[in-house]
Amino acid sequence: GAGVSQTPSNKVTEKGKYVELRCDPISGHTALYWYRQSLGQGPEFLIYFQGTGAADDSGLPNDRFFAVRPEGSVSTLKIQRTERGDSAVYLCASSFPGGVGDTQYFGPGTRLTVL
Amino acid sequence: AQKITQTQPGMFVQEKEAVTLDCTYDTSDPSYGLFWYKQPSSGEMIFLIYQGSYDQQNATEGRYSLNFQKARKSANLVISASQLGDSAMYFCAMREAMEYGNKLVFGAGTILRVKS
């Protein structure tokens, strides 16, 4: 079946602009996660959805970051007033609670560059 | 807080040989899960193998096996019969419980280069 998809694959924006990053999880996966991966590092957790609600947003760095999942499937990560330090790869993952190890399956990521 | 340590920034291996990528972890939770992911230059994180803390046997998936030593808190990935396509970044990760659900905590990764 289809894996996790993310759009766009690349996004270049200017400092101060607003961006939206989209994630379409694996069909039937109720849990959805966003991670941020800076160059040369492992991914870091941002936010977790179970269904439509944000169950844990403790990883969001500040209030410029916000994510929604209105119908319990597709999610959008929104970044306001982008800064150069926001440049990173944003990874989305999904899992089926109760699956082996609650394994998370990742999408290809969106590479965000803030000029 | 949980922590994952990957001490090998980079590794080389000759094609068709086996290689071990190291991972140590730190947790006070009795129940935890350990994962290995592969990240090729294309950027996608590919799930390889999972080991639960209560699993009696070491996990295996094809050419991948996990050398789980609970007392030493290590979960090394062994790749047998290396192939050129195995060249990638490899991440060890631990499942950390949150109030609702889990998140993954990743190590810094190891770059593996397979030589022909």
C-alpha cells in the first residue's frame, strides 16, 4: 500500500514568511507525528496526534509553530514568521497503535530553507 | 529523560562483509522499545528492525539482526553480507512514553559506506 507522503518535497521561503507543510499518513494509521531534522543530527520530536487532537505538542519550539489534523487523516504543520533557524528537514510519521512496537513509518520529508 | 548514544560517526565496510553499528541507551523505564532506521541520501527514514525490552530473543529481519544486551544497555545493529545499497545513515531510536502515546528519541546516527 501507499506509504506516508509529504508535500512539498522542497520549500524555499524568505525570512518572515508563513509556510505550510502537508503530511498524508498511511491509510488506517490513527497516530501521526511530526519531527524536525537539522543537518547532521537525528530527528527531534515536535508534535503527536491521536485522531484529530494534538495529544502532545511538547516538542514545538515556540508559538510560531502550529499543527492541525482536522479530519484525523491529513495533517498540516504551519510555521509563522519563519526564521533562518527554522531551516531543516521536517519529517512526518504515522503508526497504528497496537502494531508491533508501535512502529512509526516515515515520509520522505520536506526540506525547508529560509533565506 | 531517555538518551541514545551512537559513538561511531562513520564506518567503512567491504562489500559482502558483515558490519556492526553500535548503540547504547539509557532509561529507567522497565518497558521500552528500540528501533533502527536507515536514511539514504534521498532523505526518507526506512524502518529496519525492532526490539522490545521483554523480547527473549534478538530480533532478526533478513540481513539485519539486533545484538540486544540488556544488562549493558546496548542494541547494536549487525548487517550481514553488506551491499553497495547499504551505504546510508543509520539511526538508533528508543520509544519514549508520553502521557498519551509514544515518541521516538534518536541518536546522532552513523554514516555507513560500503566499498566495492
